[in-house]
Amino acid sequence: MATKYGAYAGKVMYVDLTTKTYKEYPVNDNDRKLFIGGKVLAARIIHDFVKGPMDPFSPENPIVITTCPLNGTPCPSSARFNVSTISPLTNLLTSSNCGGSFGAQLKKAGLDALIIVGKSEDFIYLDVSEDGIEFKDAEFLRGLTTGAAQELLPKKAGKFVIGPAGENLVKYACVVSDERAAGRGGVGAVFGSKNLKGVIADGKSMAPRYDQDKLTKLVRKWTKDITAHPLTGSQLPKLGTAGLLSTMQQKNLLATKNFKEGQYEGFRDICGEELAEKYLIKNKGCRSCPIQCGRVVEVNGKQVKGPEVEIMGLMGANILNNDLQKIIQWNYELDELGMDTISASGTIAFAMELNEKGIWDSGLEFGKIDNISQVIDDIAYRCGEVADQLANGSRWLSEKYGGKDFCMNAKGMELSAYQPRAAVGQGLGYAVSNRGGCHLNGGYLVVLEGLGLSIDQYTPFGKAALTVMFQDVMESVSAGGNCLFTTYAFFPPFLLNKPNWWLTRLVNKVFPYLGPVIGVANKHSKALKVNISSMLPQPLGITHATGIKMTMGSMMALGARGYNLERLINLRLGLDPKTDTLPKRLSKVLQDPDNKKSKVPIEKMVKQYYKARGWNKDGTIKKRTLKYFNILDLDDISKRPLEEQGERNIIPPKPKKDKKPKAAKKDAPDKAKSANADAKPTNAAPKKPLTEEEKQKRIEEALARKKAKEQANAEKKE
Amino acid sequence: MEENNLVTVEFFGLYRLAYKKACVKVEAKNIEELFQKLYEMDDVHTPKELRNSIVLLNGKNIMELRKFKTKLKPNDNVVIMSPASGG
Ligand code: SF4
């Protein structure tokens, strides 16, 4: 099915693993225009499949992998693709985005999205190319870690694989592409339930962009703005997300001892500065990203991806551990075994508190770290009774053993490392986020409440409307394919560089009072027909890449469309709006006994949020909201006939004047090179492929490991 | 005899990378003087530049106290952080 828009491959494929067949799914240009891509387009597709509650491990549960229009373009930080499915952790819709090379490769193979349903009888992986989709035997990959499995797959292809945790249906298993993970919500377990080790994609054809000249010009300015911004140009490249930890400590935001407190006295040993000084080898990041926030560190003599702030907080302060070397090690192990670092850490902390209170003895104790590696490994293989239960997540444990008041999850998903009692807007975000206790899907208001700006951390005033706005902006930016860090351009540099200036302090003071005005803008976003490229360049990027005219207003409407549609799907799946809440520790117990505001007034805030969203008091969505965002009475895409969508109308690039090639600047920053990494072929030496002998050795090692685990499991059962 | 006003200064964020140290002891009567002394010691950031940092005295932001005129006592803990975090 062709498309008239640029940057889209123009085809979505539906794969049935049970029958090992595939066919085109008739997504059309109207869908592209309204839902753009990524998690929003995925929600549009999943809407066809969800008629009521669904067992996440049933063959009917679709995995929808969507690319975004900016994937594969030279736009900065635009490699993020998405995977959505019904989560085994929450039984609701989950969407997880990932910065590995798979997204751009899937598009090069001719697909905008891949829908996977059914269950394969044998253990397989999918091989997608311009010639079609092959169902290939994956027995040789069984039991392999995410790194080893990717090494054994064809070198050139984009890869997306699960590790042992996904194969063993750990409810928070992730899927990994390169070293980047689609981490949250247990997507990896859904792959495992379908007997699917992974998907690889390889192709050469990249869809032309609508207006290459304008796009190139925008990319130049955009990249310059990113590298000049204090957060994306300096803080993130130098310290990574890990740089947040000391700020969290100073602002009482560092979840400590299963969120009992907001500060940890051992934080100096586990902060980002320590990581940068003692462990950082170099920066690394997703394709086409000038920020390169990833850290490369060493584990057992091997250079690997370093930890993000979430695991540093959750496997540090939250379990009373101040050994950073261990956190680096566990982070690597979790990635290799294919598990979400946040949920795994949160579950472990909860088990520690259950143990401390004498409720369930799992052998896990606050401050005791010598058994954690073993526990992580056991969880991935569900080895032994304790690990088998930990593999189900913290909510499952609280249902079995009790302790719901201090089980740090929302809708079954473990919270990230930000203590919400000192950032009540972030608390609201955790409670209402569509995918459960996620800091990003929740609107990430903690950036306003202490990490970037310093608006009143404890007031609920205005926070509902701000949450809606930030959720919508992030939703739409994800749909376009950009990393969420590109939204930092939203904050003018002076607000961040000059925190003590009277104007900055004034902005911090009045920001919550903008809530009502922002609330009006949220509800009538389509009227905002402007673009300010220094604040939100993403809509212009989409316009130039695709030809779909976007403004700041249509971008916000896109986000709201996605957010409401996801809510609609969740309601169909049986979401009880009463679960838009937080555990009592966060909403009823003061974090600081001397500060009466240091808890999240969640009931009141949720009511304000429903109103700000245009929802009914019972948490369902008003018809007029659905209508305004064009999602009332959506048809079933699968029932449409396949039809041609029209001719492409791409503006051809102007012929280039012959220029003498400039001598490369000796000290040109790496960032500039990486910004265009996607657009140009590189001369980097290819990685040496594994020899047959090496491959065989890997397989034997994996099999031996699997056997040993099975034996250990049997012994533990005895 | 004049009281010895030795305070502990801790650096975080980009300032820690710039100063190449986590902590230093400085004798100063107030924040303004502390900035000047730090500049004389290390020549990394001028007092004017340091006015754009986040400064906490025993956990409290000096902007909620007497700003740069905030007085220091012996054994006070001063945290100086680079302004922007984000992540
Ligand atoms: S900022 Fe970090 S996470 Fe985002 S695209 Fe760049 S490297 Fe990836």
C-alpha cells in the first residue's frame, strides 16, 4: 500500500506465528496523518484487537512494533522506535521505546510497522527483508543472553531479541536492540510466550523525505540548539542521566529504603560524578544522537553500557547499597538476561521490606548485597521457589503476602527512582500513567519540581494541567521518533543556567499558576497553529520529512489523541479507574514529619487531572473529548480493503553545486559526526564476525548454562 | 582571638568535574567571601560565575536565607552544584 507521504515505507505487515503466514495490514494515509507513528500509531492498531480483557500470554495478544517517520532521517536523536502490547505486569496496554538500530532497519526493509499475533509451535525468530518475512529456526539461540544472541545473528541486520528472562516469561522481561532496551512492561515475556526469540530486519531502500532541503536546514539548526543547550549539550553528555542522582539527594527526591525516605547518606559513593570520575570510559548513545548520554564502562574486562540514574537509585539508595561497582555489574547482568532494570530493582526492594517485617523470607535484606547477582540470575531462569515468585513482580507478591501499602507500584508497574512525596506532580503522573508507574509516561513533572526548574515541589496547584501538557508533548515527540530528551529545548537556557536570577525565581514561583491557562490550551490545542522551532522543532521535522503539516498545536493534539486512545484501550481491557492511585506510604504517610505537605494528596489531584483531561468524574472519557481528538467510533482497520493511497509528492533535493571537499577538521567533535551517522555511510571498520568455531562455543556455553540451571532448579524443588 | 571559620565545601554536578575534587575545606565568613576564596584557590570559576550555582548551606538553599550574604559558622557544610540537571 503506497503512501503519498514522505519518510514512510508505506506498508504495515500482519504476521501470524501460528499459521506462519503474513499479509499486509491496510493502514492508510488518514491513519498516518492522524496517528503519525510510534506508540500513537501502535495504539491505533491495537485498538482493532482489544474488545475486552485479554490474557497477555494468549496468542491473540498482538505485539505491534512501529517505526516513526523520523527514524532513519538525520534529525537529531531520532532513532527511537516503539513496541506495544498488552503487558503481563499490568494486564494493560504497554508501550516501550528503544534506541537501537532495529527501527531504521525495519523501515529500510520496507515496513512502517509489524504486527505479530499467534504462537509458534517451534522456537523461531523472524527475518524481515525487502523480499518478505521468513520464519527461521531459533533453537541455536535458545537460552542465549541478549548480547550473545545478537552476535550470532547476521551482522548487517537490525536486531531485536529477548534473553533468558523473556523465554522464561519473567513478567518484566525486556527486548534489546544493540545495547538499548525496550524495557518496561514485560514486552520480552510476550515475545517468549509466542516462542519468538526476536526479529531481525535488513534492507537498503529508505523512503525519500518530503522536502530534503528544508529538513537539512532544520537539522543543522536543531543540532546546534541541542549542543548549545545546558542540559543536552553539557550535562547529559558529561554526566549522563546518572548526573541527576546528587540533585535528587539534595531535593529529597532520591527514593531510599523502598521509598521510606528521600535521602541516602551513602549517596556520594553511587552518584553520577563518581561514575564519571572512576568508571566512565567513553560516551555512547543511540544512532543519530548528538547528545550521546549513554555511558561505556567496564565489566569483567569488557566494555559495556553503563547504568542509568534509575538503577543507580533503585539498586543503590533504595536497597541501602553504596557499592557502585556492584550496580554496574547488576545493570550489565540485567541487560544481558533481558530484564527491566527498574521493575527488577523495585521488586527486590519490596521483597527486602517483606523480609524485614517478617512477612516473607526471601533471603533478601536491605544492605546485604552478596546474594543479589545470584538472585537476578535465578529470576531470569525462574530457578527455585523464591526467584519464581520474584519473577512475577512486586504487585503479585503483595497480593500473595500482603504489604500493599508499601508495595511501590502503580497498576502493577514498579515506580522509578524519584520519590514522589517531594514532587507531588510526579506522584500524580505515576498514578495516572497509562502504562503504570512510569516516570516518563506520567509526564516527568519532577523536571519542573527540582531537577531542572525549582517550582514548588509540594503544591498540587496547577500540577494536573501541567501533567496533561507534558504527557501529551512527550507522547507526540515519541510518535515522531525523537528521544524525549529533545524536549528539554522547551526550557529556555537562562532558566537552567541562572537559577538565582530574579526572573528565573519569578518563573519558578508563577509556573504552577499557569496551570489554568495551560489547561485551556490543552483542551483547544488544535487552535494553536504556530511553530517555534527553538522550543519545539519536532513538528517542523515531521512536516519536512513527511509533508504532513504539523504545528505546536497539532503536535499537542497528537499527544492527547494518543493518550486518550491508550486510556480507551485500557478501559476496554478492564482498567478500574480506582487504580489511578498510589500506595498508602506515598499518599497517607508524611515523608518529613515536620512538613505537612510532604505526601501526595492523590485523591484530590486525580479529580483535577480527570477534569483537565476532559474525562468524566468516574475516570471514563467524555464523548466530546474523543470527538475533538478524532478517536470517536474508530473503524477496524483489518476490515478495510487494500487500496492504493496515491502518488508520492516528494520535493526533489536541489542539485548540489560542485564544491571542493573540505579537509576534515582535526578536532571536530564526535557529536557532529554522530548527528549524521544515519545519513551517510561510515568508513568504520566492521566488527569481525564470529567464526564457526566461536559460534559453536557460544552455543555450547549457553546450553551448558541452561542445563546447570535446570539441574539447580530441580534440586531446589527437591 | 578571631574565630576559625573553617567550612566544608562539596562540589556536585559539572562543578565537581571542573574542580576535579569532591570536597575542600575553606575558611570564610559568608558565601560571598567563600566564592572569592575558591577563586583564589583554584581559578576555576569566578565569584560572578559561582553566583549562578545552586548553593546549599546545611541542606538549605541560600536563596531562602540571606542569599550571598548568608553567614557561615565553623563546621558548616556548603554544597555547590552546577545549575542544570535534567535526565
Ligand atoms: S539522548 Fe541518550 S537516550 Fe536519547 S537518543 Fe541520545 S543517546 Fe539515546
